[in-house]
Amino acid sequence: MAKAAAPADRWLWYAARTGRCVPLDPTAYPSITDQGEATPSPPWVCRSPNGGLHIDSRLGRVDIDVAKAPPANIEINWTCDYGVRVVSRAWLSEIRDLIDEGTIFVGDVRRKGRRMENWATLNQTGAPRLLGSEGWADSCPICGQPFSVLRGRLFFADPGVRGRPLIVNGQGVFVREDLALGRNLRRPTGSFKPSVVSFLANPPALKPRPAWLTPLGSSPVEAQQASQPHWRSVLAALWKAGR
């Protein structure tokens, strides 16, 4: 029988339930055209050797310019391109004291050149990857940005996460369970009912990217899909279970 994870090795996972992502303002950035499709190329983007675009995992603060305001009733969201985490400052204020300012950064959301007071970006340098026991994982050879397909049991395997009060990655925001419950942290509007993700000291062996797949990030669109892949189906199942 598996040993239960210690309180410091369990997190509540807060993730967006919506498909109404926040569009970047294409006029605010240079663009890259791939197969006839123009994609914004902000300064915080890394381009892998095969041409794929994604958030540079070595960077901290990410400021964004958006084409329209985030939906007011969705407090945790992402940008349509690259999946930058967008949160309401109202909910952010409830976890602000948990932020390790050396690794997790709060950035501005701007529209028409003006800072939006109610919204912020949340980004973690070298964010720990979420893994699936039946999925596979890969990473960018330049910046180390992880790409994962999440199937089976979900977990963290990086020992560096142990005890962390807050984790931010491409899949969402993770608040240590004992801290979230102790402060009766509310679920942000527009999010799934939080599920528990644990650290595994003896994780199953990671599977490599299947050989029949095209290289990760071979186009801007594929890079975006790879950075936020099949975890949406996992989240949909969690939403259904929590209704």
C-alpha cells in the first residue's frame, strides 16, 4: 500500500474551466508567419531549433498586451497564444503572501497601452512540470520549457517542489493543501473544483515522446498545443466529477 504524502507534499490544483482565453494584441508585437498564419512573437518567447514558439522558461516577469479585456467572471485564465497565466488581482491578493519573489513573478496586463488594474500575469521561472503516469514528457533544448501529455495519475517528481507554498506552471496554480485549507482559500470564479496533486518520491519512469509524432513545436500552433495539451480532457473530467 502506497504511503500517504506528507502535508507539505500535497497541493490543491486551481485551473481554468473556460475556453474563453485572452487574446494577445497582434499590433503590439512583431509576428511570425507559419503556413500562412501570423502569430505574435513577444520578447518573452523562445524559439526551439525546429521553429516552435513557446514561453521562455528562463524568464521571470511576463508583461502582456491584450486585444480585449479578460472576461470579468473568469478569475484564472490564460492567453490564447503561449498560455501565459492571467489571474484577477482580487484572487491574487489572497495568495500574494505565498509568492516566492525569487522564482514567481507578477506582471502587468495592458490594453491599448494602459495597465489594467484588475488583472495580472503570474509566471514561474523554471516551473516544475506536472507529469502523468501514463503520459509522456519532453522539453525545449534551449530554455528547458517542458511539454507534457497528461494521462493517468498526475504528480510532481522534482524534489525541489517539496514544501513549496505555491507553484505556477502551464497547467495552473498549485497552492499547498494545508495552507489553502487553513485560510479557507476560495476557488476563483471560472475554475474547476480543485483536485489534489502530490509529490512522488519514487515516480514511474517517464515515457519518451512517441516516435510517430512530429517534432514538438514544429510550428507556432503546434507549440501552443503542446504546451497545453491533453490536460484539458483531464480537467473536463474533474469538472464533471465536481459538479
